[in-house]
Amino acid sequence: MTTYSECPIRRSRWEIRTVVVSVLALAAMIIGSLGPVHAQTPTENNVVYGMYSGLALLMDVYRPAQSNGFGVIHIKGSGWQAGGPGYDAPQLKRGTGNSAEVSALVKEGYNVFCVNHRGSSAFPYPAAVEDVQRAVRFIRHNAREYGIDPDRIGAIGGSSGGHLVSMLGVLDGHGDSKAANPIERESAKVQTVVARATPSDLRLMPQVPQVVKFVGMPMDEDPASPANRRYCEVSPFTYVSADDPAFLLVHGDADTTVPFAQAELFERVLRKSGVEAKLVRIEGGTHGPTFGDPERARLYARESVQWFNRHLPRAQPPPRTAVVPNALVSEAGADPIDMQKVREIRQKTRSGQPVTPEEKAYLDRAMAARGGGEAKGAKQ
């Protein structure tokens, strides 16, 4: 078993057969059609779900004509920048009702909560993670008002939003039973996740400026360095354990911003830990919510709706009692990249020593997960 040497890991309980669904196979499996995307108008604008040092954290609420009793939090991608700095920065949540996935979810009867969070330009990690956790706590605490089941809340997001919804799935998210504010006593863990183009191991993307800004420091490949541990800490793979909810991962195999290998790595970690996971491979799909083609966006929306329909009604409610969180633990299992092994193979090649075909393949896979090592500045 190949494991991350830098991060402690937990033993897996069972392994589930990997299933990668192509667009053609997905289209054949889907019955019916979403039809054209109908833009949704928020039922409630600028709901304040928290205040941070006088800064209002806002969300828009999309209520369906006929609710199915479930809620889904939606986090748009932005490279964790949330619109960027300045007084005229656009709100992250603005226009999300035009997206295929939000439109489809509302049409299906889901209450959708589209949130802003603090941007990494002024507030690096853990600000955005803490904000979206607060949003889940707020929604759960006010579930009766929204007409949803507080024990069954889903999350969907893409790119940096995919990273954040993944953190909502893998972090314990226990509330503080001693908090004066009852909202903070609620669990922030969601019961199923749909994550598009998710950066699952940020150590493999140290060349992306938005990653560095979000983490708050450049990457250091020394496993003992504070920076290396920090990149490990901000990566969803680190926290995976068998009690995490089911994950649907959707990723375009032509994505040059977040490499497709990131989804493959994350799926392996989830499955090795005994977590139900499915990877939908969008053939020719690029980065962004439409994968470069509106029809691909509709396929993504259909699969997302089907996933929530299947998993939210039978999801396990969040734990009611707090436990001491494990520090940087996961079941990485076989296959995630061992950075120490990568460094050893590189050293051999630099010194002119021969490498085996297996070592070369391992190095190639590591480079693929990094996106070929080329600097990429596109937003997440």
C-alpha cells in the first residue's frame, strides 16, 4: 500500500469497485430530460447567516413551488476569492439561479441556499471553511422555518466551491455545546456531497496563485515543514473516514485548471475508507460549470438531482454528541501520491541513475495530478 508519508492515515474497512462513467454512458443511463434551463429568482435575498467583525455573511434562498422537504447548500467557485477585494466586488452568490444545477434542484423541489463567504485576498484559510460551516449551522437551526429536514442537508459546489462542500462532508463539524449562541451548537456536517472539479490535495497544486493565497503561504515539499503540514490540513483527502457521507465527484477530463487526476485520487481515498463514492468523467469537459458545453452542464445537473434524490432521503443524521476530532487523519489507502517517493525518484533521475518503468509511471502520475507542473492562474 502506498500512502502519504506526511499525513497520518486510518486503516480502510472495505474497498468498493471503481466506476467511472463517461458522458455517453451517462446519457444512456439517464431517463427523461431536464429540458431548457429556466433561471430561478431568489425567494429571499441577502439573508444574514452570520456576522464576522461587522462583516455580514449573506445567502440567497431559492424555494421551490412545491418543496420535497430537503435543503441543499450551493457554493459557487471563485478561486476562494469570493468576488475579489474592493467595495464593488460582485457577490459570489449573484446569478447562481441561472446555473443548470440550481435550476434543476429547485424544479425538483429542493430548497437551495446559495452563499457568500469571505475571500482569500483578505481572509485566508480557515475563513471560508468556517463561513460555510456557519451557513450549514444557520440553515439547520432554522430548518423548520425553511420547511426542510434538519438531519438531511446536502451540499453542491464546483472548483473552490467543490473543495468547500467536500470539507463540509469530511470534517466532523461538531457544534459547541457550551456556545452562548444556539446556532453554534448545531452540527456543520452535511449528509451527502456533489463536488465538481474539486482540488482534493492542494499540495499537488502549489503553482496555482489562488491556492497559495487561500492557504496563506507557499508550499514547501519538506514533509516536516509547517507549510507542508498546512497544505495537508487544508486538503479534503486528509480528513476522510468511514463515517463520511456519500460523494458524487464530477470532473472534465480536459480540465487544465484542476487536473482530472485530482478526482481520481479523491475517489480512491473515499473508497478505500469505505465511503460510497462515484466519479462521473465528463469526456472533453473543461473547467467551469458548463464543462465547455451547455449540454454537459445539463448532464451534470441531471446526475446531481438523481444523486440527491437517491441519497438525502436515506442519509444518516449528523451525530448529536461531540467527539474530539482527529488531527489530520484519513484513510489514504493505496494510490494517493507519496511525496517522499516522488522526491526519491526525481533525485535518481537528476543523478543519472536508472529508474524502473514502475517508478517512471509513478512520477508521471504525480505530475498529472499537479497539472503537468505548469503554472495556471485561472480561477477555481
